[in-house]
Amino acid sequence: NPADWDRLADLLLAQGTTSWCPTLISSPLRTYAGALERVAAARAAAATPDRPRPTIIGAHLEGPFLGTVPGAHRPEFIVDLDLEWLAALPDVVALVTLGASRPGAPAAIRALRDRGVAVSIGHDAPSAAAFTAAVDAGAAMVTHLFNGMSGTHHRDPGLAAFALTEPGVATGIIADLIHVHPRMVRLAFAAQPAGSVVLVTDATAWRAGTAGELRISLRDGAPRLADGTLAGSCLTMDAAVRNCVRHAGVTFETAVAAATSSPARVVGLTDRGELRVGGRADIVALDD
């Protein structure tokens, strides 16, 4: 309801976030329409001098067309790609995470990119050929690097290794130091060209005890399912920048870029994310 969005706006601004993507996890296809209508209504709510608001870029659909590594997503809600359903999505959708191993993934990626929707590969263990086909079709990012994907074995490189070595593909990373060890955060920044790492919070409303129909609780520093599976994070973006600098050996300038200009590029925003003449004055002041 509107009061919930107001509360979210206050909390996000307090964390230094001026633009964001509300994220919907895997659910039955029929449930998305109502949720996207609410996101669209919240996006249309104008900021006022006494009620500043962070901009809602658009919704991120993390599912339901994921690959073979569901993580905390309910497997029964993960389905094959439906091109007609994707074609009918409202323009409030800005980003879609899908599995590169899904039949028809390249066609779906091209169709989304033609509409200006950014596509990320995630929750998957694709072959090298499937990954390359997805990138060639226009996939721009990999969702939460190292989490919910095949890893970095030296004889069988998985999705994480493909992403780290693929020019032009950004890698989202949850720098709460729980999802990803500080050394692996450092590796991600060191392995890729400048501007390729995108800090994401993957934050869930863990205090409510649910995320969609999932029951979650905060244990050992992160929201988890009853069996201990990580179910998002309680990370804020200012903390992500701090963790990169203080614990992962990332320079301050590089960490800031990963929270600003790099994510702006992934979702096609050219008016914010850096300080320049003519850009939006989305400016965050950080104290000591």
C-alpha cells in the first residue's frame, strides 16, 4: 500500500540509494500482473519537497524462468520460457533474470532486449555453448556472482568462471561477506575490466518472516530458509561499499563505481550514475 512504499523510500534514501529495482521472485505466472501494477503505481508517485523519493527504475523479475540451480526459489514455480507471456509484460519491467540453459533462451533474450529490458543470467549451470548463445543474444549481466550457479573448477569452468572471463558482461555481487567471501569479492573486482562489477543488495523483507510464500528468518547474519539455505540478504548499499573497501581490498573509487555508474549502464540509464554536466543530480554524501 502507499504507506509501505513511503516507508521503503525513507529507508532507501537513508542508505544512500537514489534509484532501485523492486524485485519479484519466482511465483505462479498469474500472480505477477497485480504485483507489477503496484510497482507501476509506486513508480508514478511524484516526489515532493517534503517527501523525497528514490526513483523506481522498474521491476526486476528474478524468475520464474530460472535454470537448474533454484537456491531459495520454490522449484515448482520455475517454468519453461513463455515468449507470449514475456511479450505481454508491462513496460514497468526493467530487468529479467533467466536461465541460459532454458530451451529458447536466446530468442527470449533478444525479444526482451528489443523492448529495452535488460537481461541477466542466473540460478543456472549452463554449458559454455548455452552461456555464449545467451551473451550473443544480448544478456548483459550475471545475477549475484558465485551464488545460485555453477562455480569455478579448473577443468569444468561453470557460470561464475564464464562470467569472470567474458568481456562486456557485468557481474552482480552481494558484498555482505556472507554470500561471498571477501577474497572472492576481491577476485571478482581483480578479474574483470573496470566497471564490470555491479554491487547488489539482494535484500529481502526478512523482518516480516516471509518473502512471497517462503518462510525466512535471520540466522548467522543473513535471512535463511528453515534448512539454512540463504534467502536474500539484509545488506544495505552503503554497507556493501564499506565492505568492499574495508574487507576486500577494493579501492574506494572502484567500489563507488560498482554502486553507481556500473549498474546504471546495465539497465540502460545514461542520465545518472556519474557526476557530469547535464546529468541528474542524484548525489550521495558519505561521512567518515
